[in-house]
Amino acid sequence: MPKITQRMLTKQLRELEADKIISRKIYAQVPPKVEYSLTEIGKTLSSVLIELEKWGTMYISTLNKK
């Protein structure tokens, strides 16, 4: 997502954290470091995202044929 702003990325990550899709770990170091990971419930989205990727690939292929 090369064109996302830092503000928008932070907002999206906070929403995913509030929804318990990801968890955030803060490291006490300089410079500050934050690590995000999928929660157990977040991991259950994997198969859904794979299917969306397949659909998106097919859709783009269909558009390119026109």
C-alpha cells in the first residue's frame, strides 16, 4: 500500500486492534519499535482472504480481456 499515509495506516491498525483481529506489542527501546501480529481470530480470516485474492485475480484478468 505505497500511497497510504502514516495517519491512515495508524487508524486502520488501531481499528483492527480494537476489533481483536491483530495484537500490538510495544518494545521499550530507542528508536521505538512496535510489532503487530494476527490474533487467533484474525488467523481465521486467512482462507477468506485467499479466496478474495483468487476472485480479484480472475476479475482483473476478465477486465484486461475487454
